[in-house]
Amino acid sequence: MQGKTLVISGGTRGIGRAIVLAFAKAGVNVAFTYNSNEELAKEQVDDLQKTYGIKAKAYPLNILHPEEYKEVFASIDKDFNRVDFFISNAIISGRSVVGGYTKFMKLKPRGINNIFTATVNAFVVGAQEAAKRMEKVGGGSIISLSSTGNLVYIENYAGHGASKAAVETMVRYAATELGPKGIRVNAVSGGPIETDALRAFTNYEEVKEKTAELSPLNRMGTPEDMAGACLFLCSENASWVTGHTLIIDGGTTFK
Ligand SMILES: NC(=O)c1ccc[n+]([C@@H]2O[C@H](COP(=O)([O-])OP(=O)(O)OC[C@H]3O[C@@H](n4cnc5c(N)ncnc54)[C@H](OP(=O)(O)O)[C@@H]3O)[C@@H](O)[C@H]2O)c1
């Protein structure tokens, strides 16, 4: 994978940060986006370049405005000579999920729309831009992060869970149409993973305890667990895997 380029949204924290590190360790150049943490992103760029000897760059992006991806990719074209991997990872939280991250009877169209825009529409525009570049280098691998909250009940998660189900369907459509261009498209669906997004859950402590109890492996997931799956799906080892959702849940969904 050395010398190839990864483009990933939300590389500053949690799962995105772990993915950036895993790919950098494998010698992959990294173009990642940030939203609020510009300083952190700049520090990260310096660290990655010094520690792993790869090229790294950070770009601002707000996934509530998916069309911004066009500008991001235009800048990436100036800084990198190819795009091989694209991972749609960023997720919104806070004010923009009011009316979306709540109980069913309190859902509001605006909150749901924001979540769908940030998860489904952002995946579509980002993947379209990435695929145009991948076609020029003979193929590539696209991944959307997903969540097992579209398979099992998670309190307040209706908006996110429904958007993840939608993005997994979008992944299968993209895989079917982009396969002939040598582009594989998959989803990595996680059970509860220890990150800021999960710590923002109102019932975080309860989720953490319950996950460890449900998992035959007796622990919650880590960002590195998710990064390993992404690295596999972008490698040649996954050359016949497409249109698939790889579930990384420590065995919690079955129980
Ligand atoms: N945590 C879990 O339990 C879990 C489980 C399964 C799947 N997932 C999925 O994994 C992915 C990453 O989740 P995470 O837990 O790592 O999230 P996180 O720790 O909250 O990190 C969110 C990332 O998204 C960026 N971001 C926030 N708002 C944004 C916006 N409006 N526009 C663009 N970027 C924005 C943040 O950038 P700044 O730092 O610059 O603000 C940050 O890099 C998500 O798709 C999530 O659904 C998570």
C-alpha cells in the first residue's frame, strides 16, 4: 500500500484518527479532513510526516454541506498525485443532532435531515469525487463507516440507526456500479466503540458496562479494532470483497 493515498473525513479524533495512524504506519499518504479542531489537525500533520515519513495534509470540511467535498478534492488534486482509498468516517454531534438523536416520538424532520445529510449525502458526494480520481489510477477502495445501531436497538439512536441502514444500501449500489472500474465499495459497521461520540451518549456508562457484558470478549471496542478492518478492506487481501458490510462488534449483536 506504500505510496498510495487515503482520503478520509474526520481524521482528528476517535476512529478516524486511529484509521489515519494505521494507514500512515503502512506507508500510505494521508489527506484527512477536520471540522472544529484546526490546531489539532495541524499538529497531527507534523507528527505523521515526522514519525512515518509519509505525506500528510489536513483540509476543513463540514459534512452538513456535502458539496464542500468538491473544493476539498480540488485542493487534494494540487497536493497529491493520486487517490486510492476514500473513507467516509466523520459524524455530527451536538446542536445539529437535536431532534435527530432522541426517542422516536421526539424526532423532528430537521434533526433527521441533518443526520441523513451528514451520513448519506456526504458519503455520496465524497465517494463520487473519489471514484473519479480512482478511475484514473485503475481502481481503488471506498468505505463508509456504519453502526450496528441499524440492527439492534440503541436508546435515542433512531435517526443515526436509520441513516446507517441507508448508507449501507448506498454502499451496495455504489459497489455494483463502480465494480467494473476496479473500485470496491464496502461498509465497516461497529458495535459500541470507546470514542468522544460514544462518551456524548447520555447513558455512556451503562452502554460501556452492558457492551462488555454482552461481548464474549468481555470488553468494549476500540478505534484500533475498526482501523484494522478498514486496512484489510483497502488491501489486496480483500480484492474480491465488495458491496459487503463487515461487522466489528465483539460478538455483541448476536446476544
Ligand atoms: N463510537 C462508536 O461507538 C461508533 C460505533 C460504530 C460506528 N461509529 C462510526 O464511526 C465514525 C466515527 O465516529 P467516532 O466515534 O470516531 O466520532 P468522533 O470521535 O465524535 O469524531 C468525529 C469526527 O468527525 C469530525 N466532525 C464532527 N462534526 C463534523 C462536521 N460537521 N463536518 C465534518 N466533520 C465533522 C470531527 O472533527 P473535529 O475534531 O475537527 O471536530 C472528528 O474528526 C462515525 O461514522 C460513527 O457513526 C462509531
